Amino acid sequence: MKKITIYTDGACKGNPGPGGWGALLEYNTQVKELCGGELSTTNNRMELTAVIEALQALSEPCEIDLYLDSQYVRMGITEWITGWKKKNWQSSTGKSVKNRDLWEQLDAIVQTSNHKLTWFWVKGHAGNVGNERADALANQGIEAAKLKN
């Protein structure tokens, strides 16, 4: 099984507002960079999209160290999602879970991909080279989205 390191990040200019996502995938000496964006979105949606896009870019099951600066995504996929599904996608306060569409998509990838995922939180904008590059890619995604329209 290939050992892959992934860094992901989302960014938004306004929340909601124009947003972008970025992902940096590293395998041995190979590096793949991905980014995209939307004109009207939220930061949390872009954080989730970055992880989804990174995982969808892999063509086979891998052992993955995934680094992200979003506790929302890390805690959501590793802890909260079990309760959300048991409660038919209701939060602990009884409200509908925000971004359910993306959570369901991410959950399906995690459950069916056969990846061995380890999730790591890193502090954003604190000098972590991979995180800083993912942030730059997310900001490129914002600019690309603006140019499309």
C-alpha cells in the first residue's frame, strides 16, 4: 500500500463569499497540487471540499497521513459523524447538520475507499510548509473562481 501525505485547506473571502480549496499530495518524490473554488460558499464547505477532492484524486487504496487546520472537519469525520448518522443527521442541539451533502460524500469515500487514514490537525498560518502551500492553493482557487465569472 502506497504511503501518501496530504495537506488540505479551505479559504473564503467573506463567509459566505468567494471561496477556494487546495490540496497538496506527496508520494515519495512526487507532488500533486489541486485547487478549485466557488463564487458563493463558506469556509467550512471549502475545508470539506479540499479533503474530498484530495481523496478522490487517488486511484487506489493508500495509507494516508492527512494534515488539515480545520478541527471542524477532523472532529466531524472522526467523532461527530457517528452521532449525526444515528440521529438522522441532526446535531446535538436537534438542528440539521450543516453541509450534510459534503459530510455524506466524505463519509462514503472514507467508508468505501479502503484507505488507511490518519487525521492530523495543524495550526493554520503557523509555518507548517505543507499547510502553507495548501492555503496558497486554496487562495489560487478563489482567484480562478472569480476569473470564470
